[in-house]
Amino acid sequence: MRIGVLGTGMVGRTIGSKLIELGHQVRMGSRDADNEDAHAWASGAGNPATTGDFADAAGFGEVVFNCTAGMHSVDALDAAGADNLDGKVLIDVANSLDSSTGRPPTLGIVNTESLGERIQAAHPEARVVKTLNTVNCEVMVDPAIVPGDHVVFVCGNDDAAKAEVKGLLGEFGWPEERMIDLGDISQARGPEMYLPLWLRLMGPLDTIRFNIALRMAPPG
Amino acid sequence: MRIGVLGTGMVGRTIGSKLIELGHQVRMGSRDADNEDAHAWASGAGNPATTGDFADAAGFGEVVFNCTAGMHSVDALDAAGADNLDGKVLIDVANSLDSSTGRPPTLGIVNTESLGERIQAAHPEARVVKTLNTVNCEVMVDPAIVPGDHVVFVCGNDDAAKAEVKGLLGEFGWPEERMIDLGDISQARGPEMYLPLWLRLMGPLDTIRFNIALRMAPPG
């Protein structure tokens, strides 16, 4: 599949590399088509990926990953252009982390809104699916590095888009029974607002490679 | 131990009953000392608990539980009075759920602040410990109804107060290795902001008796 990856940070590079490993065609997009991180990544040994600006990468993809920093995602997707996003599955893995308030960061979009919703509102014809934002990028693309039946959340308005995203999550190694479908894109408030807890668990757990598993009382 | 339980809702009654079962002396406090729920609960067969207004219950307790609805907790603790709270361990299990915005509720205190912090700021001489707010009250007082090594979070500025609270959590059945100490009271933002995810998991999990367990990659 042709996949556009917007964002050249650790998340974009990790997802891009995994998609290539899985046999997909990848174009990585950045604000500036001459982005050095993107060129360095794409020139790695045996890396067949191409690079471009946000519009190039989004236009290339049949599916588009938003791996930009959450506080800049709406601008990045504006730059990508509605023509390059409309009708496509747009997978939003970002968090609106705002470090301007100190450490740990707060959320820039929160509580009565979510980044996933804001992206969907800005691009009503894109098929936005929020997922993977609750784990570090190494865990996103290789959940087996964390033992146990830990979970990933999926939210979006378009059931066919969610099914397609679940297929990609399966390629990453997520078993279907560990993909928790929370409903429409407004439900993204849940997994996005989990981030402040995630940020506070890194220290006590002494790792960023962790995740949560769900435990329930038996029925009745 | 003499324990004041502020709040006559499901959470206060469940925690109060458990404390009695454990042999503690309990006084339940409400805005109005003639609260019918409190009287009905305290007149249950074999229930030695007493009731009163917020100030009566806080004054009675060597330790005080805040089980009031989060949006009213600061007012309730003002009514309890600084003289009845200063120097005491004040265990805050509440969430600032705000249903005025529709369902599911949003949080009334969030992101750059938390209910735990606001209570500590209003009562600087109380030894506030935030805990248990991430699970339903049945799970709070009987974690074994949910199988597996699911966790509870503890935050507060006073280490001795946290140690005392961990002792009570142990009496409720929480093993010490499953009590995650997140640090000072400002860390309450993490477990409080988990609530929107909790609210969205009830449906898919088809129960309110659930919790999260932590899974980590092995070191290195």
C-alpha cells in the first residue's frame, strides 16, 4: 500500500521504517521538503522511502499517518491540503502535548475537545481514526516488546476506516482482541487524556516501553 | 481508628461500611446532619456508625475521607472547617465530574490543576493524599473482585501521610506492590485525567468493576 507519513520525528521515522519493513511504499512529509532528518532517514541503507513536503506525502498516500507534534498537527494538515486528504484514511497518533507550561507537559486540546476531533472538524471529508497515541512509538510498531495482553484504543466515525486501521495494527503485531474500539472520534478524549497519567508512570516504571492491560470482574 | 467519611453517596457508604467491617469507628458527614441516606445507612442492622454534618464527621475522624462529589468537594471541606482538618490525613477519592456538558461528563478541574491540588491549596495544613479515584467504589474496598495485578495510584506531599494511607489500602486488600506512588499532590492530574478513559471503557467492557494493570518491557 502507498502510505504518507507526516512528521519526521522519532514517531514518524519509527512508523515509516516499520511500514517499509512490512513491504509498504512510504513517502515521508515535512514542512520543508529539504528536511534533513527526513533525508537522513530515507538515505539509510536499503531504505526505498521517498520524501517531500506535507502535500507531497499526503498526496502520495492511499492512507496517511499524522505523526506531527500535536500542537502543530492542524497546521501541518492544512499544509497537506484537503485535496490530498479527502476520502482517505487519516490515522492520527499525535498528542497535543504543550511544554510551554513546564514539565511534565499539559495538553493543549483537552476535556471538551480532542486533537482527533479537531482534525476531523478541519477535514470533514477525511476518514480520521485516532489510535496508538497511548504508547511510545517502539511499542506502537512492535507491541510484543511489552509482555502481556496490553491494549490499544481505536476511535473514529467511519467503520470501514477503522477496519482498515485495525488491519494495519494487526500488521504491526496487535492481536485483534487487544484493539479496543471506543466508538466515534469524540471518544478520542479518553485516550488523549490518559497521557498525563502515562507521563507520570514513566518515572516510577523507569521505562517508556510500557502499556496498560485491562482487568475485569467476572460477569454477575 | 476513628474515621470521618464525608459524603453519603454510594462511594461514602461503601467505604464507610468497609471501614466498619474492618473494626474502625466511623462517622459519616453530610451537608445536613439530618441527611436521610446517612441515617438509613447508619441504622442498618449492626451498623455502629454515627452521623453528623461535615464538621461533626471531620472533627470525629483521626483520618478523613473525602467521598463528596468532586464539583462540591471544596465547598464541603470548607463546611467541615480548617480546625477539623488541619494536621489530619485527608484522603481524597473524588473526581470533578461535570455532567452539565452532557454525557459522558467532562472534568471541572483539569489539565493545569487537579481536584487534589485544589483541596490541598484550600487546606494547606491538611495532609492530602489522592488515591482510589480510578476505580469504582466496589473495587476500591475489595480489589480482589477484579482478578489480576491491577493497580491503585497514590499522590501527596506528605510521605508519612502516604504511608498511613497505604496501610489503609492494605486493609482494603491492595497488595503494596500494586500501590503506585506517583509523587506529590500535583501528580494527581494523572489519575484524575484518566477518568475520561475510564468512562469510555465501561461500555466496551460492559462492567464498572474493572481496572488497569501495568505491563513493561524487560530492562535493556
